[in-house]
Amino acid sequence: MTTISMTFVSLPRLALLATFTLAVSVFVPACGGDDDATPEESIDVEGCEHLQEGPAAPITAGAVADETAPLVAADHRRYDIAVTDTGFVRFAADEATDLVVFIDAPATLTFTGADGTVLPPEETATSSPECTDIKGKVTVPVGVGTVFIAIGPGAPAEVSMVVEEAGHDHEH
Amino acid sequence: MSRARRMAAVAAVAAVALSACTFSDGEPFASVDVVLAAQLDRAAGRDAGDGWQRLASDYQVRLEAAVLTVGSVDLVGSTGQGGGAFDPASPPPGYSLCHNGHCHADDGRLVSYADVAAELAGGDAAPVLLSIPVGALDLVAGAERTLPCAEGGGCTLPLGRATVVRVRATHLVLTGQVRDGRTAAPRLGGEHAFTIDIPVAVDLTATTDIAADRSHAPDVAIDLALIGGAPWLDALDFAAAPVAEGGALTPVSDPESLTLLTTALLESELSVVVTR
């Protein structure tokens, strides 16, 4: 948001001199998060915070990639997902964005569109310098629509997941 | 009269004369002009061609009517009590999740941060400094309206500070066509008419800082812009929607779907630009 302020000042004591001051200032609000950190560091900090502190939302992964798979969202929550070897959750993207998914256990994550097309990740990692809780991080470009996230095969019985959207304000 | 006393008398008269120049009797502390613009969200990422827009649910819609009725635009001050501050990352008791300017209350309400703070500060509602009636906004045609104040007297603020702009939505009409974007396993066959015509009680808020006093220029212009439409439908299940008498789907027909729509409305894009 840009705010334009024009300040008109009259100084009665100097009325004979008729002094006017015109000041124009433009403020551009900064994005949320640590101003000294790069955006990637900031999003990892957000992932760490919610993997460590929640708030937690326990769910059970679906058996197939359809509407029975529970929804996960980029809503500052940690999804504690019960998985039986392989399970599915889904994310409803309301804008084209880079989806960043953090997990706290080693597991394979595969992203597909609603038509089954595999969405290739832009970046993957198995750790982060920001905290030891991040055991997996995947960045995937997505368009508007539903993305199915397969966890596994061979996933642990419970995987905690935090979803973020890159480039968004991470403040609450 | 001594020279010192003459000078003191002259100074006193001068002070009175100068102070008379400082204040103008009857002038408001701030006089506000508000322009409210509303239009459809036409994000490129949603464009599915030929007027169709993608939803996050993989349905696609082509809106024919989108009318949001706004009861009023309010300028709200602070409670001034100093208390009630909270960390949205740690929702206070009674709330489960805070994000995007609102918190989810345990009783199902969606409460703005300002109102949560007011509740925590002892229940006193934040004072409404100015309330301007609005009416129906046609997002398809695109509405831009300079809001007149009721009862004459112009739109003026009392001495103080407005910290929140609040747009109070009271009714929503959305009609158009819907189809399923999933071709492999469609949930909905073909194209269907849909209709939503419901009362809502949603406050869209944006923070601001408008001082109304003698140290700021009195004339204030506020430009509000609201964007909505397809995003409001993202979470609705059209395949499960009941069919109205005319054959149109009615995807908002129960408390759960109303909550989904209300949540989406609360996350509408509302921008505020203040110039003075």
C-alpha cells in the first residue's frame, strides 16, 4: 500500500512572514519477516517455527488422490499426518505460486495436478540451517487448482507438514 | 505606565490577536471524502478462456452477476485502553487460528484482529468515528462511487484518530455458469447454472492512521478498492450442491458452505489509500 501524505502547516507567530511547508512522503510497507534475511531464510524460519510450535492439526492421509484426501493449507499450522506407507493430502491453490512444503521426517513427496500430471519440483532439500526439525523441503511451482501431495511410499507412521507460499507475507 | 508594563500589555494584545488567527470557530478537525471502487478479480492465473475462470477446487465459473451489498463504510478509532494486544501466532483463549487479519473463534465466529483486541481489553467495542451508508456494488460492471454522508453536514471526524477502515457487507448475489475443469474424472458433467443470493455479515477491514486534530490538514481523501468474485467460490462443492426450482445449482445452502463463503469473503483484497 502506498500512502501519500501532504502536510499543510501555518505558523501564526510568523503570520507576517506567511510561512508554508509542503512535505510529500511516500511509504512502501516492507514484507513481513526479518528485514535482514533473504526471502528463503525467512520462509525456512517460518517452517521451523510452525514445525516446532504448531498450532497442530491432526489429520489422516487419504488412500487415493481424490476428494477423500484431506486438505492442507498455507495457514500457519502444522499438519500431523497419519500415514500407512503411502498417503495423500491435497492443496487448493487460489493463485499461481511457488508452493513450499516442509516435513519433519524423511519421506518422499510427489506433487500431481488434478489430471494426474506430475509437477516437477523447482528445489528440494533434506535439511535447513535454520533448524534441525526440517527433514524435507520441496518447492513446487503450481497454478490455480488442486494439487495432490503423495507422501511415501515407505513413509513413517506420522509425518508433520507445514505449507507455505513463497513470496507471500509470512506475518500472521 | 512603565515601559516594561507597556511592553507586557502590547505582548498580551498581540498574543490574543495571534491566537485568534490560530483557530477558526466551527471548522471540523477533519473532513473526509471517501471513494469506494469494486471490481471482479481477473487474475491471469485464473483465466480459462472465453470468460471462464479457474477455481482452486478445479471447477470453473463464468460469472454473470456479482453484486455485493455494503451496509456502510466505517472509520473506527481505537479503544485507547492499551490492553487487548495479542500475538496472532499464538491465538488467545477462545480462538484456534489467527491469520489474514481475522481469528477463528471456538463458537464459529470469524473475528477481526481489532475486535479480538477489543474483546480482550474488556469488551468495549472500538468507537465508530464516522459511518457512511453505501448500498449495492456491481462487481461485473465495476463500481466506483463517491460516498455521500447522511443527514447533511458532510463527513467529518471528531478530535482523535481513525485506525481502521471497515466495509460492512450485508448481502451477496453471485450467478453464472459452472463446469468441472477435471476432464479425467469429472465430478460434474457439462455446464450448469448456479446461483447464490444470501445475506452475509462480513466486515472487511484495513488498518489506517488518520489523525483528526489541529496539527493536520483537515481535508482527507480516502480511496478504497475491493476486488472479489471467483475467489469467493474457491472452496465450494458444486457437485454436492442442491438444485433450485429453476434448475440452478445452489452451492451455499447450509451452515458449512456459508462458513466457507464467509471465510473467503473475509480474505478479500481491500486496499486503502489516504491523501491529505
